[in-house]
Amino acid sequence: MRYLSKRECAIFFLMASFLFPLTSHAELISAERQATLKHLLIQDCGSCHGLRMKGGLGPALTPDDLADKPKEGLVATIIHGRPGTAMPPWAALLTDQEATWLIDQLLQGVSP
């Protein structure tokens, strides 16, 4: 029996990723949960980052301020918090998928 090389496995997974349709995060999160997350974003995140996300106790979270930040790092900040700062971890309340949805909303611009 022949095993695939690392290169062959990488090519296989790359090709397979093109065969399966991509699903947006919004499609995987129910409309009801999206409404809850939007409320959380405005009320909870807004309490430190400002209701218009222009900063306060926490830094600004406007599309311009986030543009040069990697999405994975922003998701990690939401999930794990920032030790030594006022940013708490939200892992007990949010999934990575939901945190990604929140980042997508922030990158589009949020208004109360």
C-alpha cells in the first residue's frame, strides 16, 4: 500500500477546498443569534470601546483601525482576552465562529 507524500496531501486538500462551496459565517449563525451578537457588540463591547467603536477604555474598533490587523489575532483577542488589560476573555460565551462574525461586523462598520 502506497502512502501519499506531504506534497500530495497538500495538493489534495487544496483541490478539495475548491470543490466544496464556501459558506459565510452569517449563514452558519442563526438570525436570532446574530441579533443577540449585534446587541452584545453594541452594549458590551461598546461599554469599553465606545458605542460607535471609536475608543474609550479600550482602543477604537473602526474599520480603519482594524484594517491592518490579522483577523485571526482579533478573534484570539475576543476569545482569550488580553491579560493585564481590561479586555476579558469571552470564550465562555462565544465560539470562534461567533467571534469571527463579530470581527466581520466591525470591519464593515458598526453603528448603534
